[in-house]
Amino acid sequence: MTQPLQKLSSQNLPRFFLISLLATLVVFTVISITGKPLQNNVAPAGIVSYELAATPAHAAAILASWNDATRVFAGFNLGLDYLFMLCYAVTFSLSIVWAGRTFQRWGQLKLARLGWLLAWGAWLAALLDAMENVGLIIMLLDRVAAPWPQISAFCATTKFGLLTLGLLYVFAGLFFQLSKGFRSAQG
């Protein structure tokens, strides 16, 4: 199955990547700044601690450690995260497609096909992020009860795994390009 972003021309891909990267970094910066009040001894990683709580007791302890004002920051972050999902899914997909084209250009077709799958994985990560946020918002607004902490933690863990695989693929593509380019210059 073709990844839609594969259809971008090689000339347009870098420009779209830079625009999406800039948007991702801007939204990430806002989330990071507004997420600072969520960090405490119970939730040292702030909203990420909440995402990974995994049990009703742990999620309830995190929510109890946040006052009403802090919960507003949590709600804001969870809402803004939906924009962030779109931004990072596009950025990851574009960078993976770019790396896949590098492998394809050098005749590494199996690695290129893996990239097309991983580019879809960035969109799956965003979908999992959205599902995770539903559970987090329900707990924030209503009450903490199973299965929401477990669902959110599963979605968050899987999301982080998919994004990590994509990032490793991008670094592998960059390394491959640099090493092949260096060998071509030497030969």
C-alpha cells in the first residue's frame, strides 16, 4: 500500500518537511511550556507520567497531586495534543519517506518498503495518541477507573515505540546516505 506522502516530488519533499518540522517544534514548545506546572514528585514527567500511569491508583495519585489550576493546564495540553498529533505524524511520515527514497535510490528495496510501512506507523501512532487522550480526558473530567489508565498506557507505550522505530529508520537512512556518499566521493 502506497503511503500518500510518497507522491510528493523530490523537489517539494524537503520544503514540506521543513514546514511540518517547524510547526511540530512550535506546538511542542507550547506544550512543553504549559506542561511545566504538571511536573511534581508524583508526576516527574508531567503529562507523560499521566499517560503511562497504567493503574487506576497511579493515575488517581497523579490527578490528586494536581490542583484545579494545574488540571486546567493538563486539559489544555491534552487538547493541544490533537494539533501536535497532526504535526508530528506529517513530520515523521515525511522524514521516513525521505529516508526510504534514500534506500530506494541505492537499490535497497526491502529497506525502502520497510520505510513505507513505518511512514504509516507514524499515522498509527497519532491515532493511538488520540485514543490515549480520550482515556486521559475521561479520567481528568470524570473519575479514574479501569480500563482507562490501562488503555492510555498501552496506547502511549505503543505510540512511543512506533515513533522510536521511525526515528531509528530515519537515522539509519541518514547514516546510509552519508556513508554511500562518502564512498562515492572516495571511489
